Amino acid sequence: MAHLPHKVWTYPSPIRVKLSIFVLLLLGHSAWAEGPSTVTGDWGGVRTELLDRGINLTTVYTSELANNPRGGDGQRTAYADEWAFGAEFDLQRLFDWNGAHVQVTITDRNGHDLDQTANLHTLEPVQEIYGRGQTWRLSEFYFQQTWLDDRLLWKVGRVAAGETFGSFNCHFQNLTFCGSQPGSVTDYWFNYPVSQWGTRLEFAVIPQVKLSVGIYQVNPTYNNDSWAAHNGLLPDNPSGTTGALIPFEADWRPKFLGLTDSFKFGVWYDTSNANDVYLDVNRQPLVVTGDAPLRRHGRDGAYISFEQQITGVASKSGATLFLNITQADRETSPATDRQIALGVQYKDPFMRPNDVVGFALGTTHVNSRVAAGERLLNEINGSNVPVQSSEYVAEAFYGWTPWPFVTLRPNLQYVVHPGGSNAYANGVVVGLKTTVKF
């Protein structure tokens, strides 16, 4: 009779547990009386006074708890979190500078990752909040200016390409359904909380159509945990830049059915040189020769991101369908090259205006040229290395908002073919995503 795997628990720190309990159980009702939009209320009128003067200070705490009843090396529990401290300055109110804003956001990520703790072998993390290093970062530091009645917008500074291009909400806990897809598929498109120097220009051709183009520094150093531990809080410009990421996006909002919608079409080009994932300098298979890889000039890709509300009242209640598809070039993508996610989110279930329920299905595809190399290596060595293809994920959540400043999202995830092969057991993950606004 087979022995059941021994359970090993990775507990969150006692300080964070106590903080969460304190926030949810002790401060909740008193904060509601002071100012229901945040835990700490109006600070005795100081927050309202700052807003009137053009200064908006925010603090948001997000945590993700995950446990795997099935899959991996055994049942584990892991906890990861993020603090985000933001300051927005409306320069029109402060200095009568019409249409100008400055945004500064600092983040701090901590904790453990269930994918690593339980060895789930997944392509996409089951706790999206864990990624991009467990450290302090300057995540936003930019100046924004609008003209022509806000039809023309220019932004410049330390930003993330995924903040605008291919952007999508993060109600789900699995990274397959959270944030800008190109940042999940590639290793050079950085999403929040990593930022790089860049600029973006957006123009509303007509109220229903916006065109955006950006130029962002491509520098792997920004995603280096060791560098971030010493320099992550500084508006630094480290060495190691390889090129420029240039995305273009068209955002069309026709309001089909008279309800909220968004149809985004995007492409990008990275001017960096990159290694071919299959061929060497002589255009022979790398796994056969072991020679230096063929160098390719430029990396590119395309994406679509569709959202269409189909029932209810626009932006307030009802069901919204979504579909996200991203394809990166196969010559240089060292791991994954395509991701597809589709699902539905329903606002105001059971007549609760701040609650949301969601369900999604997704797949992440390993570059077929990488798989060809794995297959060839098995033929040469007579080995049985898993040949990767696609990983499939399903997630359902319920977003409960007992107070406007607290959202609890219990979720259930099911992962088929972790890592894109059938070499590892399918995984079941039970999670809880919590957001608290201070």
C-alpha cells in the first residue's frame, strides 16, 4: 500500500498573520465610521485636505495564500504578499499646471511560492503576487501631461510596458489570467512591479478609438533580485541595456449592446539581439553540436485583449466576457511563446454591488522549437526527457467585499499537464487572495 505524502506547511510570519487579523476584525467597524473607503479613514480630515490640494496618498496590501491538495511532491501551504505605497500629485491643483500629474509608487514583495515549495512544475505561478523578486522596488516614477481636452496624453519616466499595453485586471490568482500577457510569455517585457525607463504617447482619434505607441528600455538588470536589493528604490539607470521595446496598440470601444467593452489589438518589436533557441551559428541543431547559438536581430509579437459586457448595467453589474491571446516569435522565445485565456466575470452577484465572481480557462504553450530540441536530445541520448507542449489551467473565484476597503477572493485552481507535459501529476490548488486598502 502506497504511503500518503507527508504534509509540510510553510506558514506566513506571525507578524503578518496578526496584522491581517487586526485589519479585518478590529479596525473594520471603526474605520467604516471614519471613512468607509479605507481602513484608516480620513485621518481626521487630513486626507481630504491633501486631496483638495492635489495630493493622493495610497497604501494597498495584497496577500495570496495557496495550498495544493493534489499535485507536486506533497501537500504544502505557501503565503506571499505585497505592500504598495503610492503618491499621486495633481500639478494643476498644486501649481496651476493644467493636465499634469506625477506618480510615485514603491512596492515591497515577500513570502514563499507554492510552485517552488511543493515543486508543482507549473509554467505559470499559482500565486501571481510572488513574481519579480521578493524585495523593495521603485515601481512607478513618471510625469504625465494631457492636451486637447485629454485627447492627447504623454507619459515619461520609470514605468512598465504592461501598465498600458495589453493591460488586464488581476482579480484571478493564477498568472495565466492576471495582468499583461506579453509579460508572461516573454522574458524581456516587464510587468509591474518591475519598471524601466520609457515613454508613451496616446491619442484619442475619436472617443471610441485610442492609439498608443511606446518606447521602453530593455535591460535584464531591472529584473535581477541582487541588483534590486541594493538599488531597487532608486531612479537608477544601470548598465546592461540591450535595446528598445516598441509596442503599438489600438483600443476600440464601440459599446456593442450599449454596454462597456474594449477591443485591444497590439504588436511589439524589441530591437535587441537574441539567441536562436534551436540553431547554432552554422544553422545546425544546438543540442547536436553544442556550438554557440545563432544570433537573431530583433524580437516581436502580437496580442489581442477583448472584453465585452453582455448583461446588466454598464460598468456596474452583470456579466463580462474576456479573451486574451498573445503570440511571440518562435526563433528567440526560450520557453513559452503563446498564451490564451478566456472567461467571464460577473459583478453584483446576489445583489452585492462590490462583489465579483469569475471563472476562466487558459493555456500556455511551450515554444515548439524548444520542444523539437528536447525531442532530438532524447533521440541522440536515448533518454526520456519530458517533451513539453501546453499547460492548461482553470480557475474559479468569488470576490467578497465585506467592507469597501477589504476584498477576500477564495479561489480554486486546476492545472492539467504542469510544465506542458504529462510527466507530472495534475494539480489542484486552493487559494485566498486578500486586498486591503489603507
